[in-house]
Amino acid sequence: MYQFAFTDRFQKHFETMNTQEKKQIKKKLVLLAENPSHPSLRTKRIQGMKDLFECSVNMDIRVLWYYGDGSMIILLDVGHHDILRNI
């Protein structure tokens, strides 16, 4: 089971989500903590980035993250699909 560290950027963008989106994100984070390779997350390495990953909350919302030390996942950002342009 993984633990999370949240960046300020993640927390700021999470707060801009509506109630339904926040609920979906929290549900997917439970899956991410249990198994980052869970099929419904559609986890993939971001092209051109060695250690940066994305997973899907739904068809529009993505979570950007990387593995920290030990059993830690650092949550970098959350947002609509275009957040990948701001890496």
C-alpha cells in the first residue's frame, strides 16, 4: 500500500474541481494507493519523461505523479487532459 505526498500545485488544482470530480478523484486515489497498475487507472509513463506517470480519473481528468522513496507516491498535479501541456 502506497502513501501520498501532495504538492501545493495538486492541492490548488484539486480545490478547483467540482464535488463530483473530487469524489471521482478520491476513488481513483484509493486504487492508486493499492495498485498503481490497476487497469481502470490506465497508468502510463509520460512520453519523454523517465520517472513521471499519469493515470486517468475519467476520460477528461488526469493525475500526474511519480514514485518517491519507499512506498511514497508524490502527486504533482490533477486536472483536465490539457495539464499534460504544462509539465
